[in-house]
Amino acid sequence: MEPPQDTSENPNDVLSDDDSSPENTNPDDQEIPSTTLDPPISDTQDESSDPVPDEQPENTNSNPAEPGPPARKRRRRKRFFTELIANPSFSKNRRPRISGLAREMDTEALIAISVGFPVDSLTEEEIEANVVSRIGGQEQANYIVVRNHILARWRSNVSVWLTLEHALESIRAEHKNLVNAAYNFLLEHGYINFGLAPAVKEAKLKSFDGVERANVVIVGAGLSGLVAARQLVSMGFKVVILEGRTRPGGRVKTRKMKGDGVVAAADLGGSVLTGINGNPLGVLARQMGLPLHKVRDICPLYLPDGKAVDADVDSRIEVSFNKLLDRVCKLRHSMIEEVKSVDVPLGTALEAFRSVYKFAEDSQESMLLNWHLANLEYANASLMANLSMAYWDQDDPYEMGGDHCFIPGGNERFVRALAEDLPIFYGRTVQSIRYGIDGVRVYAGGQEFCGDMALCTVPLGVLKKGSIEFVPELPQRKKDAIQRLGFGLLNKVAMLFPYNFWGGEIDTFGHLTEDPSMRGEFFLFYSYSSVSGGPLLVALVAGDAAIKFELMSPVESVERVLNILRGIFHPKGIVVPDPVQAVCTRWGKDRFTYGSYSHVAIGSSGDDYDILAESVGDGRVFFAGEATNKQYPATMHGAFLSGMREAANMLRVARRRSLILSDKVNNDLEKCDTLNKLFENPDLTFGSFSALFDPHSNDVGSHAFIRVKFHGDKLNSSHLCLYGLITKKQAIQLSEMNGDGNRMNSLHRDFGVKLVGGKGLSNVAELLISRIKAAKPT
């Protein structure tokens, strides 16, 4: 992407001249009894993971493989055609700048783009936050320059806390208001000063403004829940997290595998940082000093007999496959233009064009085509037959750029750091969330947790299953979106070997199969030797094969994987040893996920992600997680960003309620002051009673407004006043009685009057007060 155009007509009006400034979120595992043999092979267990070593792992390259087939670049990707949903802010028609200041501004704009900001417009969140007085115009253009500058300045050193004073240093004084607006927006929405750097964590404790905010119950200790909790705590909220498992992380889980002197950390859920540019998890890695290992974009493919795929055939099929997708793109463009509501399965459309153009008809070409289809099913955790042709790749315009990376030691290192010092209650499976004008009540494990707001971060699979009761029921609009969106399946077989027999030159390799229905079975292998601490190989199971995989025993699954590996490497004279340990995931059977990650199913669209993100109950129950993030669904960073988003939303609601309460208190105080002034000169006084008569009537049956003043040591204030409406005659009768006790008994027993506070007055009483007030001399 070329640098974007300047967002200010004159950059010098804003900046000072001397300025210098996944892989998808895969899920977790089912508590199924392990099947062990020698070597141990098991379904994944959802016990708390053993601590993962923090030291940087060493490569293990014993008996490296001979050179394989010609290298082919194959990143797991969804980006094929996006022109129907392209964001105009991502336009490439930008001219490069030549001046130093303008070039710097272009760089800052690119940084802003990388974290999801448009080039020359405001986000919906910025508009809602009223960062400028008027949409469009010079003020907005200047604000964007200021916002980009502040963002880029902190991103240049994420280990420090960027103060407002530092932000002001390099921006002209007349733009102080824009700096304040941009700084506060970026801070509260988690774009700057977030993360785990010691200086940032310490400063966050000091940044608390002393205002106690709402109590929040968070359901789920996955990435979104943990991130939201940390952000909310730093903003003064009281937080409690309820987690059904015995560990944090949700669909991010790292399993320590060991045996025969080798050890490795296996990511059984979310594993790859998909695009490091702008990725908040990349920021965390920098803050924690974790080295990033770039996933080398080379993926050789092997036929069922173990032979390498012919390079020319491979290249030709890949080019033809992309052309096939282009034709489907043009078809959907026409369909959406002519018939707005029509949608068909992506797989059906691809098969129709394949048949028409007689593409991939021989055996090897057909297997290659099916491998690419399996790759798409992996990217979406779905069968091709379930994907929306119209919107399956709606998130592509927002895809984060940069390398795809592994974290040495596994992503649980993020989870452990994020969960540190948070009040998490494990083993609390939530059954019910009840909400209303007085707050929320969350029921889990026989306990009731009360709060002002709740944040629900459970996976879409759990919402689809109806495992949590919402009272009142969720709005039909949200229930419909839950049903429309897809939630699919990806499984893994993680195998720890006594040594690395496949070589250290590649991070991935693929395998073709003759059975189209099983094209996703062990179609792709990830080598984690460079980052896991030991010779670890992970086989992926996608599409229909991922569903059938959960019906097999772990022993059978591992044997099938070993047969494939031996078919590839034995002809080269390379012995494939038995693994010292193997683990099979069962995400579809996991009652805390019921699947892996979301996708746009037939009849759904990206709008359904936004509907899932909507709060309910007038700001009582909020929702976060990858399936609530339209821009970054099915990713770990999507879950992370959704947690930040909802923390900002909850802050906004808490502030709104605080203003309403403040206005109410002020009104009550003003009313109390008015009543006190009226009773400074009552028409009748007796004991603790005072009475004001209707100034417009001398009739003994006319209304009288009475006040009773109570005194006591246990009262917070010196006295308490209650009021009532009686007749003038009754007021006179009360004055003729002896003692306040007798008067109170007569008031209740004989007159049937119940005293109330100043806020509980009836309309008749309010009207009488108005007449009395109008008749009093000012």
C-alpha cells in the first residue's frame, strides 16, 4: 500500500516543525478420559496446564529430511476477492510525498491504518465520543493528524506510559483541545498505554481518577474477558470473572508435552498471530520481550503415495483455482446487484464453475483442488457447503498486514500474564444471567453474583446451544443473528517426537488425499520445533473430516497420521519414529465451546457480528469475543480487541448513568431546599409537625401539606423529613392532640395517611406546593 494522502491541508497547522517521533482463534478441549499406550496418546484434557518453560526453545534438527519438492508459498488465507465490500479508506490511489514532515505524517497514517483506523474519516466510536464539534471539515482533518501522531508516538515505544503532556509536546498549542480529545479517546478505547510492560502496569494504577464506578460480572476468562477485566479495573470498576474451566484462556490453551527427555509447548487452540502489523498481541510480545518467529511462507505438498507434487501442475492448479474464485466473485457481484437477498453456498458456486470450465478433471489436479478447498475450510472452520458465497470473506479488507508469527513457548504466556492478579472464580459454570433496571444477577454453581453490569464472553457455540438462560430473553434480533452466523470446527493432533525427522527448513507442509470427503484430514502439518522447545509436529483436521475425527479413538487418529508421515518420508530413507506423546483435540464436544470459531454462513452477513456485539437491557449486559468482531472474527486479536471495545462501552454507559444520577441528586437537593424554605413560615406548627394551607381556599375541607421532622442519633443527617397531604380540618385536629405519638397514630389509623419522602409526592401534592410557592413573597 502506498502512503495515504495528507489528512490536513497544512500539516504545519498541527505538528511542530521539531517533532521527532492466526491462525484462527481455535478452541479448547473436552474432558474425555485419556486413552494411553506406549507412547501415550490422548484426547486433550481440560485440566490446568502445566507451567510452560519461559526460556527460548532450541531447535532440534536431528536427522534432517532431504530436500523436498520445490518450495511453494501457501499462507492460510481468505483474501481472494473483496471488491464488493472494500473499505474506501484502504484505497491505494495515493501519491507519495517528498517533504520530511509530510512523509512522517504518511508513516503515522499507515500505523493508524494498521490498527483499523480509516485514512480520512472518523470511526463510529470516535463520532459517538464527540471528538470533534462537526463531522467533516478542517477540524476533523486536524484531529486525524493529531490522533495518528499520538498513536504512532506510543507505538514507537510500547514499554512506556505516554502522558498527555508528552503528547502535547510536539503539537501546536492552539490544537490542545484536539490533543485532549484524541488522547482520551485512544486511552479509553485501549489503543495506547495498554498491555503488560511494567511501566504501563504501574502507571495504570496511578491513572485511576479516584471515581468509583460500576460493579461488573464478567462471564468467561478467555482473551476478551481478561483484556476487558484489566482495562475496567484500571478505570475504577470493580470486577469479578466467572470461568467454568479450571484455567484461564478459553480457546487459547498451551499444553506441556514431555517424554523420553524431550519437552515441548503445544498450542492446542489459537496458535498463530495472523498479521503482526498493528496486532495488539504483537505489542504484548514486545512488552514481554518475547521473540517472534515468522512462519515461513513455504509449503511443499505431497501426493498420497508420498511423492512430491509436480511443480508445474501445482502452479497451474493454484493459478486456475484463484481464477475460479474470481469468476465466483463476478457472479456474486451480479447476483447482489440484481437480487439483493439471494445467497448460495460458496462450495456450490465453485463446483458449478469447475464443471462448466472442465477444471481439475484428472486425478492429481482434482486432489490439488481439494487441498485448496480444505485450506479454505480451515480458514473458516466450516464446510464449503455452509459458507455464504456473498459474504464469507467480508472481513478481508481489515486483515492485519505483516508476517504470521509463532510465540516461543506458546500463547499461554499471554494468558498467564493477562490473568495475573485478576479476581477469577474457576469452576463456575454460568447457568443464568438476569438483568433489569436495578442491575444484573448471574447464577453459577449455586451462587449468585450481583453487579451493575455483566459482560458475556462465551463462544458463539455456547450461545447457539442455549447453555445460558437470559432473563428476560435476548431480543429476537440478537437471537436471529446467533442462529444465522456459523460456528465451525477445526481439530488438531499434536505429536512430540524423540527428534526432528522432517527438517528445520520449513514450518509447514501439506498432504493430498484421493477421497474428497476426507480432503481436510491431516491436510496440513505445522512444525513447531523452532518455537515449542522440542520436536513438535501438529496435524490439522478441517471440514467434514474434523467432524468425523471426533468419532475416532485417539489411537486410530494418531496411527492414520503416522501412516501419512511414513508414506512421505520412508521413500526418502528417513525413519519416522513413534511419538513419545500425542494429543487429539475434541473442540466440538467441549461443553465450553461446542466448536472452534465463527464464519459467515449462508443467509448471514458481517452485520450479524455487529448485532452480536450489541448490549441489551439498556446497557446492562454486554457481549465480547471473536464472534462479536466484524473486522477481525475468528482470530485471537479479534477477541482481544472486542474486550477493549466493550470496556470502553461500559465506561461510556457508567458515565451516562453517573450524570443521570448526579442530575437526579441535584434535583432532589434543589427540591429539598425549596421545601425547607416553604416551611420556614408555616401556617400551623405543633410538636414535630408543621402545616401549610392552600392559599386559594379558606374552606376547612381544602388541602393542607404537612411535614413531620424526625430526630435521632442513628440518622446520617441531623434530621429526617417526611411529608403528607391531609385536609385543613384534619391538621387542626392533630394540633389539638397531646404528643406526637398520638398524632402519628391518628394520622395512620383515623386519616389513612402514609408519610413519604420528598421524591414520593403525588401530583396533587406537587400542584399544592406550586400554588403555595407562587403565593409566597419573593
